[in-house]
Amino acid sequence: GVVPFRFEFRPNVIGPVATQAVAPIAEGIHAYLGIDGAIYLFDGTQPRSLGPQIQKHIDKVITPDRLARSWVAWDKAQQFLWVVYPAVGGTEPSRGVVVAFPEMQCYPVRWNKGAS
């Protein structure tokens, strides 16, 4: 019979850190935070990194053993991708980057829990 879709294991493909770290940004395109700290766009065939400059910024402040607490959201109106993760020494997400599309400008964000 006809198989409508199939699953393939693809070696050397970096996956997302968690299900909440994936966001649809356009028809058939998802953005996600990879287990290597890079941000990827996935079009259903091959993930593409947004670039090493963004990954380097994230690597400086991220807590690797808490990556599963990270999340990603898409602001369609502003064309902003929010990527939020725990900072070094933290347990809850308190740092992140906002990536402005289509320029791919990266803006760091942070907040302190309980700050007034």
C-alpha cells in the first residue's frame, strides 16, 4: 500500500533540547534551540543553523545541564524569535536572545526572578 510518510534516522543532525524549545515560524518551517546551543531552522529536510555568532553568545551564558528548561516562541507580528534558557548557575530560564527576522539581528535579554 501507500505509506503517507516515513521516519528516517539521520546521523549527525542536532536535535532540539526539548519539545517546548521548538516553534513554528512559517508554513512548514520550525525554529529550535539545539542541544549544541545553536538556533536552527528546519524545513522538513535539513536543519540550518542561524550562525555561529548567535551560538557563541548563547554558549557564554547557558547552563548546559538545564537545557531542557529552555523554550522558544515566535512573535509573528514583530517577526521576532524568542529563545529563553537558564543562565550559568541558574535553574530557571532567566536569559535569552531575541532574533529579528529577516535581518537575523540578535538581541540579548535577561531578567531577574523576584526583581521589582
